[in-house]
Amino acid sequence: MRPITRRSMLGGSAAVALAATLAACSSGSDSGSGDSGTGSVYFLNFKPESEDAFKTIAATYKEKTGVEVKVVTAASGTYQQTLQTEVAKSDPPTIFNINGPVGLATWQDYALDLSDTDFVKALTDTSLALTDDAGTVYGSPLTIEGYGLIYNGEIMDKYFATDGAKASSIDEIKGFDKLKEVVEDMQSKKDDLGIDGVFASTSLTPGEDWRWQTHLSNYPVYYEFKDKGVTDTPDLELTYSDNYQQIFDLYLNNSTVAPSEASAKSVSDSMAEFALGKAAMVQNGNWAWSQIAEVDGNVVKEDQIHFMPIYIGVDGEDKSGIALGTENFLSINSQASEADQQASIDFLNWLFTNAEGAKLLTDNSVAPAAPYAAFAELAPADPLGAEVVEYMNNDELYPINWVFQTYPSQDFKDQVGQHLSQYATGKKTWDDVKTYFVEEWKAEKSS
């Protein structure tokens, strides 16, 4: 797997263009308006938070072309199971998501060669496509996304104005030690700040724990890969295990709930706490804005929601930005009828190369940055998407590449999540978490 860097994502002047989008996809022809004959489209959506947006887009496309686009969304954490069930049906998905090289190894027999499609040719950097060793394209990125620590600027400013505050602005928080100092001081002043805890609850319910077993664990794995100069390895040592533990502990111990309660919390619980002003920070990605904004009683203003990098205590991390990448590669079902395949190609061509399709993706906040020419003049529709763009274009900071696409399996990630949950409740030690991570990684990678 080729690591995603700022340069590879943006490619020169296309950086601003890519960044300026908030959707998914490309530039080019006006195809997608009728060449599909009797074909139809069934899109199995990966992201629950984008379901309404895709249904709106599907309705517009049907009005324009007469082609039916069925949108089905898998529940959080169940995409692979849902896909396995759906592809076995007589009317299987025609467009589905592959999450990276490991996913491609599983689904390549169901993935159509997309190399000659207009939307793949419209990528600003074709190296962003999901390919096999021979260079055949089987998936094209919906977007580039980012995640980090989302914070409420109003609450942070209130803290900075308190007596004895450990920092006077966000700009002073440039590493784990300072983050910890500020967070623990804020937690001690939570009543004065009007919050239940600094961090929204650490959601550790099975299926709701991906922020920790995947996104947070990405950090120690990324830094180990970086040290070793590799993009994957069967012999992961988790050399940054202590760093992983200390940031996870910081979340657990300075939260809206006690660590023992985290195993019963969902992502929606966590986002609601942040939206209602009960927490000052939450780890999540740009996609969270729609979740926050739609919470009944949301008090977080658009101009007061921002990203801060996740710090874990690594040398030089003051020059790090947020985590940038994608695990959302769109593929077309090679087992579908030719008519449905063509209808699906036409639909993706329209989304990614047509100005109307691109604008719909952007206006509906489907994604923060689409690496396709059609998005060059489009601006992100939400504040977190705009900040992803800023981080992508900030040459003074290095991005944290998404390396979790190399994780051996979904079961591996799920079991890491269960170990983290049991650690939070005191049923396992951190050594248990590390041992499972290292030994199961090696066992699955070597099998």
C-alpha cells in the first residue's frame, strides 16, 4: 500500500481544488444520463451519516435520467457482514465499498476493472486509486477525509480565561504533555466550565468502538511503520504501545462518564454530548459535523468548531497535523449484469465528472475533499470539511497517514476493541491489549 501524503493527495495546484470539495470524485464528461439502457443501480453505502445525502442525490439523478438508484446503508460496524449477505442475493449491490488492500484481497473477484472509466481517468492523482500489483484499478476514492480532536472553541476560550489556566490559547497545545496538562486542569474545573467532562464518552460498545480500535490505534502503527520505513509488516511490535495507552487513558479518565461506563456508550451518545455542550472535545472526523448539527438542542456554532491534532507523546509531533486518508473506495460489482454495470459506471461518471453531480456531493457534505478535477472550484459545505482542506494544504505540518487499511481483518479490529473495553472496566491489563494486538497481527498476517 502506498502511504497517502499531502503531495500525493493534492498534486500541485490540484491541492486547493481537491481540498475545496466536500464530496467525492472527479471531472470530465457528462456521461451518466441515459447510456445504461434498462440497467439500474444499487449502491450499498458504507457511511450511515451520508445516507440522507445519497438518497437526495439518487432522487436527483432519477429525475435527470430516469435511472433508478437504490441506496441501502449498512449499520455502523456491520458493512462487511451486510455486503456478504447482499452479494449472495438475486439483486446484489452494483456499487459497493472496498476499504483498502486487505479488502481488495477479499473482494477482487467481485470487483470490475475500472481502469478505463471516465471517473478514474479524472482523478487528479491516479495513484490514489485502489489497484492490484499489476496496476489494474478496482476502486476509486470517494473522498479524502480527516480526523483528529474536535473541540468547541467557546468552551476552550472560557477555560483559557480561568485563573491558573495551563494555556492561554489552542496554539500553545503542541504535544501530549501540554494537552494532558490542559485537559486535567479543565477536568478539575468542569463545574465552572459547565461541562460533564473534557472528552465526550469513549464509545466502547461492540460496533461503536472503531474510533479507538482503528482510528486511535492507527497512531502507534503509523509511527512504527515510519520508523521502519515500511508500509506494512507481518512483524508488528507495537513499539509505541505506551503512547497509545496514555492517550487512551487521557480520554477515559477525563470524560463525561466513568471508564467503567464506556462499554455501554455509542458514537451517537458521544456526539450528542459534544453537541449539547456537555464536553469540550471529542475524537472524530469531518463527517461528524452532520451528526453534531442535527442533534436536537445543538449548541455548537459553525464558527466555533475546530480540529486539533491528536498528540500521543512522540518526538516531533508538534509538527504533525490531523490524520488524512480514505478507506472508502467505490467498486462496481463484476457479477452484476452488463446493463447494471454500465448504469453504475454512468452514475459514478456523473457524480465525479459532471459539474451538477460534483456540486450535489459538495453541497450535501458527503466528504471533505474529492481528488477529481470537477471539484476544483467547489468549497466544502461544512466547517470541519473546510479545516480538512486547510490541513491538507499546510506545508508546515506532516499528515498522519491512514495505515489501518493494512490491519489483517475486521475480526482483528473488533477483538482489539473488546480488549480495550475490558481494559476500561479493569478486566484486562494494558499488557493484555498489547499482547493480543502483536500476536494476533502476526498470526493473521502469516496465515
